[in-house]
Amino acid sequence: MIDKKRINLELSKNSHWVTSRDLKITLGGKHNINFDKNLPLIIKPVHFYIDYAMTPNYHDYLEITYVIDGSGNFIVGNKKYIARNGDIFVINNVELHVARADHNQRLNLISLYFLPELIYKPGDSEVNLKFLSPFYCQSNNFSHRIPGKDVPENIISFIYDMHQTLKNKNNYYAIAAKTYLQEILLSLLHYYNEKISNTRTVYNQNLKDIERLREVFFLIINNYDKKIKLEQVTKAACMSTQYFCKFFKKVTGSTFKEFLISTRLDKAKELLLKNNQTITEIAYQVGFENLSYFYRVFKRSTKLNPSCFRSIIRSKK
């Protein structure tokens, strides 16, 4: 039986932690990483806190995230999961998702990112493709969360061994890291056995949905500080208003208004911590036309008013 507490302590102590604000998201809502061409695999320890909550994003890589400690939630598409110590989350490369810490909590994650071609390239044996089934062949009742009590112990052990291997970079470290990854994927295959479909129907649909909203994400990120009318957005999406509202909620888990407000609040939090502008200046700069409304939605999001937020978070730095 592995000692999870010891492994968690070792991972926490021997990691270079970044915060959620260090994760760079493109204007199209994509999180990009510069992988080593010879080994497109990275382990990234990330702190999530209320000082910066990203809007949902997606990426080209596949993701396996382990919750070391803290509490919060993961939103994947229109599904919302509680995140607690020891949980594992499995995210593919065409799902809009975001992690958020609970109020006054820090959510500490060890995220394993890898490009699918590390395991399978077109023309390879279909056996290699099977490793990626939990990402590509999800059934409709698929859960992206494996509760801590159900996580196969060897997954935690392999994540730790891979972390040490990538850190030390001894001889044959690339081969060792890939082997650990395959062992993790095999464990996931066994766990998800009955929740894996024989087709990629769900995956292919998610891919199409992301593509259909790409112009909308560009529009929001480029114009969040201006008044954006629903007519502009539906035109960018080439959809009727009624269909767009249902479609956007299905794909992102938020209404268009909620998504836009969340984007504006993220930018406001950034400015509150970055400079000494007044609250009023920041509210109008990020697109809020009514100051009392800004205060109301800010407090609903963070449980703090903007000035308290600035004071408390700065004092923690």
C-alpha cells in the first residue's frame, strides 16, 4: 500500500509551482504549451486561488490532473464536479473546462499534459490507440472525475515516479517517463472499462462544437471592454438567437451573459492586483457600465468587495 501523504508532501516540496494566472490563454480560448519535440509531456504543479479564475479553455494536449489538496470544482462543458484531495480528472483536447478554488481556499493540482502522438500516431498499431480510449471514446455517462477513494493507487505512484524522472533527467528518462504514462493510461482503461464507447461520437461532436464557437471566443476576448450585443455574437456564430443561447450553454456550461461577466471579472481581478487604479476606473475599463452592478457581481463571485479583495490578496503575496 502506497503512502499517499508522503507522496503528496514530496510532490508539494519538490515542485516549481505556478499560479493559474501564469497559464497563458490565447484569444481563441486555447491554452498553449511549448513541448519538447522529443518528449511532448510535462508535469505542471498549479495553485488555483480566488485571485484569478480563468474563463473556460481548451488545448491541443490531453490532461490528467491530480488534486493534492484544497477544495474547489472542475467545470467540463456543462458538467460541474466537486474537486477534493486525491481526486483525478481526465480531460481531452476538445472540451472547454476550468478549475476553480472554493472561497478562501487554495486548490493545489499536479497536472500531467501530453500530446496524443506520444502514444499514438496515424499508422501505428491500433493497440496504441486503445491507450487513449478514456479521452476519445467517452460514453454519454462518462465522468471526468475519479473520486480519491476510487483512484487506483498505482496511478499516484506512477505520477510521482514520472515527476522524479522528469526532474532528474537521468539516462533513458524519456523512455521511463513514457513507460510510466502508459502504465497510468492502462490503469485508466481498467477503471473506465464500462464507460468507454466503441466510437468517437461524443469526441467528434465536441470538436465540431468548439469549432463553431471559435469566432465567438475571439469576439468576446477582443471586445469584453465594450458593449457586446447578442446580435453581434449570433452573427459571428451564424446561428439564430434562440439556438445560439441553447448551444452556448450546452458547450460552455454557462449562458453567454455569465461567460461575458466571468471574462470581465477575470480582467478586473488582474488589474486590481497589477496597479493602483481606482475601483471605478477598473470597473469601466473592463466593460461594466454600472458601478453598483460591478460590486454586486464581484462580491457574488469572490465573497469579497473589490477593495477588500485587493487588500487581502496583496497581503498574501
